[in-house]
Amino acid sequence: MLCWPLFQREMRANCKVMLIFCGVFTLYGAVIISMFDPKLGDALNAMAASMPELFAAFGMSNPGATMLEFLVNYLYGFLFLVFPVVMILILVNRLIVRYVDRGAMAWLLASPHSRRTLALTQGKTLGLLVLMLTVYATVMCLALSQLMFPGALETGPFLQVNVGLLGMLLFFEGLCFASACVFTESRFSLGVGGGLCAAFLLIRMLGQVSEKLDFLRWLTPTSLFDAYGIAAGDPGALAQTGLLYLGAAALFLAGIWRFSRKDLCL
């Protein structure tokens, strides 16, 4: 149940944002993949040893001996989490917050579609764009890896990691979407969801700095995204990925429910 004219309009308008982030992913992905060389392992380990806290904070303390471990370490520990969160915040602002701030929500509500349908349409637009970005990142990394280092990347485990990444990003999306639907003022609708995402990522970084702070990362949902465990096919890591998808669905539904009942200053 969607408002198809609105869905088509939003997809055309916001695909440009996704394409910009696809370009950013391509830039960083190409640079990181080109750096892969098992012979450079000792040099990278020496760099990590000289700045252990910094490398650990960004999830880059273990370069790994394989292409899969290398990509998980340098891309999926930080870069492929932070950039999508920025994109999600931009899209949530464009899809929900801006309509309320500018009074354009009155125009949407005057259509023969319910609030629930409108919220569902915007949420699905956001989810589809996040899915498209994740699929692009997956295909891009596979293509560049095959081009530069044929046969070096284990396709099956790598695809599993990206399924886990999608779950984490959908959770962030659900959190930001629910926040935008609950609050009316933009400083809260964007600030609460975005602030929580930033806090979760920062706590994750602090938890990786030293063993004494390791307990911190278990205080946030980001601990459910265990890229190394997913790549290894660990049942616990795969179950945690399932929890991320369930959490994302719950936040998404909660946002729609609240949006359909909240007072809007139009």
C-alpha cells in the first residue's frame, strides 16, 4: 500500500543523493582495494603498532592476511558504517522533516491517502535507497577485487558480510525514521536519531581502543554487527544479524504508528 506518485517523485529526487554516496564509496573502495598486498602486512602491522589506539578505534588493528579480512578491517569497520548514516540523515530530512518544517505536509495530507500510507511510502523510499547503496557497494567491491586481484576475494563469505551490513544500516535507518516520525521540531526529529547513531558509533570506537573499555561496545546495537563472525559463518553472529533486521522492522513500524497519530503544526 503505497502512494505511487509520491514514491516515484521521491525516488527521482533522492537518487541523486544516493549516487553521490556511491561515488564516495567507489573512491574509498578503489583506494583500499588497490592497497591490498599480503607482502605489505608487516608494514601495516608496524603502522598499527605505532598508533594502536587510533587504528583500534577505527576497527583497523588487524589488517588480515586475506582480501576478505582486509576489506572487513578497512571498509566495514568504520567507513561503510559512517557514510551511510550521513546519507540516511540527509534522506530523512528530505523525506519527512522538511515537509513538516515547510508546511508542505498539509499538501500531502490533502491527498486521498492516509497518514499511514504516506509514512509507509517515505519509509520504503528510504529503505530502497539504502538497499541500493548496499548492493552497489557489494558489486563494486567484487568487481574491483576481481579486476585487481582475480580470485583473491571469497565471494560467499563476502556476500554474507554485506547482508549483515544491510541489517546494521536498516537499523540505523529505522532509528532515524522513527525519530523523525515521533518529534515535530527538526532539532529533535533529526537530532535524536542522528545523535543516537553517532553515540553508538563513538561508543563502538571507544570499546575497540583497549580491552579495559571492551565492555562499552556491548552497550550499543552496533555490537550485533560482527563482520568477522558473519564472514566465518558463526551461528551467533548470524543470529545477531537477524536481531538487527527485527529491530529495524520494529522501529519502522513504530515510526509509522506514531506518525499516523501525532499532532502536526501545519
